[in-house]
Amino acid sequence: YSFSIAIAGLFHDVGKIITPKDIYPKHIGHEFRGTKIHEAFFKRHRFDSYTKELTILVGKNHMRTS
């Protein structure tokens, strides 16, 4: 599972790439924008379903406080 955790860790902030410049330096909502990038990446590259699901789950939820 360490490979899957590493991929999820690497991709958790990927939504910051497409943050609109008018809200810089904040990246509000990047966890939801990242989902589009995650799905496109996993559609193009072959990974097991566990890694894909974990990465998307971590990306969507890493900003939750409770």
C-alpha cells in the first residue's frame, strides 16, 4: 500500500495548478478542482483501482477539519 499512499500524497494539492489567478495567493476549492486532474490522469495512465480511489479520496478530503 505504500506506493498508493505515495501517489495520493504527491497528488493531494494538484488542484492548485488550475487555481484562478484572481484568488491568488489563496487556493480556495483546490481540492475539488483537483478531482478533474486526478480523473484525467488516471484515465490516461494505468493504475490499480485502489490507488485511483485513494488518490481521489485524499485529494477531495485533505482540507477537512472534522
